Amino acid sequence: MKEDTTINGSAASASRAIGAMFFIVNGGAWLEVGVLKEYGLSLVPLLTIAAVTFLLFFIALRKFRVNRGAHAAEANSPVNKRAERIFNAVNAIQWSLVFVASIVLIMLRHPEWIIPSIILIVGIHFFPLAVGFTVPRHYATGAAKVLLAICYPLMSSAGPTSPVGCVGAGIILWVSATAALVRPA
């Protein structure tokens, strides 16, 4: 079957769909970890999260496919090249910081703080991405994740080991993905 590469749709809609796919999969992973921490291998919540992840991903993929021609036409534009460089640099820094923070927390014998630190670092990484992609919605996503990372360990009786952090991180990503799919940046 030959792929349709005609220019139709909106490159911005396709880009939002790509971002939503990342958020949906990562949000589903956070939710699965949270459920595993709280309930273990309880199939109903795990399968429910997997099903919702699949459904949301399919919706985002469909939106991308409708707009892929416009996206491909703008792929080599200077604006997209700049955004790609920012994305790569920010993610390299983010994962380096996650690695270093995890090692330091293990060495300090406080591995329970790894998940809140990951949520915090990921939250912070949304701020330069908001600038690089000119997507103001990323400021809200980043702020929500930073606030979650700071507040949930203090508010939960389980502290930093509470599954609330993972579940909250997943919900934030799914809300952001849904916002990307239903309205413009």
C-alpha cells in the first residue's frame, strides 16, 4: 500500500499529535508503576491503564496520519531544525540529571527520593521545551509536575515512596496529551 504524502492538514496538528503520543505512552508507564507500587500485579487496573493508553495513542496516531503530509513538508524548515536541536539538548541534559541524581541518592542511602527527583527534573525540562517549541501549554505541564514532586512527599503518609507521585505524573501527562489533541497550542 502506497503512503499518501500529499500536503494536507496542519503541521502544527501533526506535531501536537506526536507530542501527545510521547505523553500518552509515558503517562501510561507512570500510571502502571503507580498501580504496581500500590496493588502489585492486580490485572484489572493494569489492563485498564493499558487499554486507555492504547485508545489515546490510537486517537493521537490517527490525528498525526491525517496531518502527516503537512508535517513532512515542514520537517526541514529552520524553525523545525531549531526545535529539534533544543529537544535533543534538553533531553540529553534531562536524562543526564536523572542518572546523576539517582546515583547520588543511592550513594546517600536515600533511594526513596529517586522518583520525586525524576518527576521534578522532568517537570523542569518542560520549561525550555515550551520555549523551543513555542507551546505555552508545556509551562502548565512543567509547573504541575514540579508542584507534584515537591508536594506529594510532604502530604502523603508514605512520603516519597507513595504511589501518588507516579499516578499524579501519569495523570498530568495524559491531561496534557488530551489538551494537545483537542485544542491548539
